[in-house]
Amino acid sequence: MKYLCKEIKKFIKDEAGVGVVEIVLILMVLLGLVIIFKNEIEGIMTSIFKSLKVKINNGF
């Protein structure tokens, strides 16, 4: 019984998975921002690619 209590306390104090949780939360926030600002991001990317296409066609 003492061994089981010791292992449970050890498991509760273990912070090895904290990094994974933080990464998942950051990715969720970034995904949410992408979803919210989807139209703005598409507009910026379209503008960049149009500008690049014009520069390539004009020989830089």
C-alpha cells in the first residue's frame, strides 16, 4: 500500500508532460488566429504572389 501511495504522489508531481500540453495549447491558439484572420491572410498572400509574378515577368 505504501508503494502505491508513493507512486501516486510521484505521478502527481511529475511535470514531464507539461511541455506537450503547452505546445498543444500554443498550436490551438495559432490555429484559432488563422481561422479568425483567414480572409486577411488570403489577401496578403494573394498580393505577395501577384507582386512576385509581376517582378518575375519584368525580369526583376
